[in-house]
Amino acid sequence: MKAFEHQDVQLCAYLLSEAKTPDDALIAWSSMQAQYPDLVGIVCLDSYRRSALPPSVKKYTNNPLNYLVPYFESEHIYFLEDDLLRDMFSSNEVKFGVDYTLMLDTNIASYINKLVRGESLGGMQNKIIPLIDEILHDDLNFDTLFYMVENVKNVINLIGNEQSSTISFWRSLDKDFRSNLVSLQIFRSIDCKEYKRTSNPKPIFTYRNAARRAINFAYDFYASEIGKEHILDFVLVQRLILLQLIGMVKIQLSSNRSARKKMADYFDYIHEVVGAYFDRESIIAHKYFLNRNSVGILNKIQKGMPISGLLKKLDNIAWDMAAPRFMEKLIISMTEASDGRYFIPMFVSFDNKLRELLSLFPVKGAIFSKSEGELIPLPKINTMDYFQSHGCGDYLEHLFSDSVKTERMSRPKPTRLSVHSCIKREYRALREVISPDKKIQPTQKARG
């Protein structure tokens, strides 16, 4: 039995989600009676005023550089682990490292490419130059993992093919994407001490060194056996989110019924069509049904709008909605691989709509298993309490009743192929809702 299937671990997760003080968190953790030394807890506490972010990182949460998009709801983070607690109780002071590596999104990665190549930044110069200057002055770690994941949608059709070599795979990638990857390697090799002294961005890597690193990293991330396995698992999750998103929009535009009744339809859709329930998307769906303007990234999708490009737009939104799940994977993998004892995921982006989307489901904390590679998020919003307060609790209870859950679990597990077929069918139904009087043309192809 996996750790998260044990009732005492589930109880600890609930108690942590309700914790407000360090004492509350310690009581919650001690409820497991040190039976799970492999587990790590991370929780944001209202009354814990110590910031987990150093000033050099915290500045990116405030104007004029407020471009940081964190996974957790606040910087007041408390860490829990059996070994750590033993050290705390045996010593007056315990010091441990936390990895604050910043991840860059596609937009910023593209501007770094322009900087490295000496090209114009256009109207973005006043944003990009101060940001890059601060990152270099503070000698902050950053990586390209989030950027790589954002671009899975552009390489997914290549991943399924056998690659004869790293070079052949590299040549199959988009030219601009390759240029960005090389420039990011050059940028990350800039001697920050030299830059702080002279303001001269002098990279250590030659172009050849940077290209070799970019070629190997791209192959390992996308095309190696381990990389391919992780990517395809992640793509399946994104496909399921897209399927939920299509249903969400279809239900919203199909009638003027109350949010409560639309939520009943949504849970039926989850059971009958998707076959997988996601907390985050269910909360977002309800907020969307209550007020479509509350989910800014969806509010322009209206009945009667032009259909052209809609599936691609929904697909891109689904990739954005999948971002927190990638950050959860990083909490586990980077905790093992980084120099710090723990890893706090955060990325830098100018995309306000993405920031707004993530804020609809604030995360209070997480518990993860280092050996099993699994994580359960602790949402700020207690899902059952939330739906009960809006008169939808009975619908959620029915979705997880023994008979309904058994029926759902008896079906074959979703695959990329089966989910793709569902997406095509449900998207046709959505098109009919948006443009009921127009002849339905063959649907666009969603990548993956």
C-alpha cells in the first residue's frame, strides 16, 4: 500500500490544510507517529512570519519587478520531515538550504535570445533590461525546465518517433526553438561576479560549448527513454485537462441555468466522459459558472464567435492549467537533485492571465514521498467545504460514492489515443453550441 492510501497520512494532510501556527503543523505531523520517514511536508502558515524567500528573490514579488509566479500561496513556508524535526528538537538552531532556482517561461526565454544575439527588444526593453540586470547582479540560479515543458506541445509529434542520434533529433526541432536553447546556455554561463563589478555580461561558454550542452539537454529531456516516459505521462494529464476544459466551456455556453445546476452537469461529464477528477479544475469550473469574467482567460469565448483557432486556444489554456502539476513534479525531483535540502518552485513570467489562473486555486502546502515520487497538494480551499457552501456538496459526494467510483474504476485507464478520440467528439459538440446554424467542418488537430 502506498503511503498516501493510509488513513493516518490522509488525516495528517487534512490537519495540515487547517493549520495556522507551527504548533498546529507539528501536531498534524506527529499524528503519523514517525511511521513514514520518507515523507516531506511543506505548508504555508498564517502566523509564521519568517519568510522562506531571501531578499534577492522576494524583490520579484513586488513592483516594479513583480513577475514571480510561485506555486505556494505565500512566502511564509514551514518545512516538516522526521529527520528535520529530530534535528530541531536536539539543537537550538537548525540550518538547511532551500533551492530558489527561478524558471523562465517561453516569452522571457525568447527575449533572452534577442539579448544574446544583440537584437532589438522593441517595446519590452524597459521590462526586460531591469529584470535581467537584477538577476545577474543577484547571481540567481535559473533553469529552462519550465520553458522546455511549455514547448512539449511543439515537439510531441517528434517524441513518438525513434531518434537515430542526438544530432538528428536536434535538427528536427524548430529553428527558433534551437536558437533560444543555445542562447539560454550562453546566458546562464555569464560570470555574475564580473558583471556585478563591470556591468559587462561576459559568458564563460563559447557558442560551440553552449550548442553542445543545448543539444544534449534537449535530447535527454525529450527523447531519452526516461525523458520520453515523463513527457508522455505529463501530456496525458494535459489532454485530460483539455477534455475537462472543453466540457466546462460547453456546459457554460449551453444554458443560462444556475452555477449549481451547471456543476451537476460538470460532475456528470467528469464521470461519464473524462473518467478522472481534478480538484483544481473543478473549483475553476464552478467559479467560471458563477461568473465567467472571474476566469479572464476564458471570458472571450462566447456563443456566435468565430470558430477558427478555438481548439488551439483551448489547448494552450490547458497547457497553462497543467503548469502547477509540472511544478509539483519539480518539488520532488529537484529536492533530490538540487544543492538545497528542499526546492520551492517558482517561475518568472509577464503573463498576467497565467498568474490570475493559478490564483484561482491557491495552494497552502504539499506532502510528498521521496521514494514513491508522488505528491498531494494541500489547497487553501477545502474542496468539500467549498462545494457544500455553494450547494454542490451532494453532487461531489455522489461522484465519489462507492458505486459510482467502482463503475468509473472498472473502465479501461485513459490513454492518449482514447482521450484524443474523446476530445474530437466533445469539441464537435462544443462547436455546435457556439455556432449551431453553421455546418461543422473537420476539427482542428490538437497536438498530442
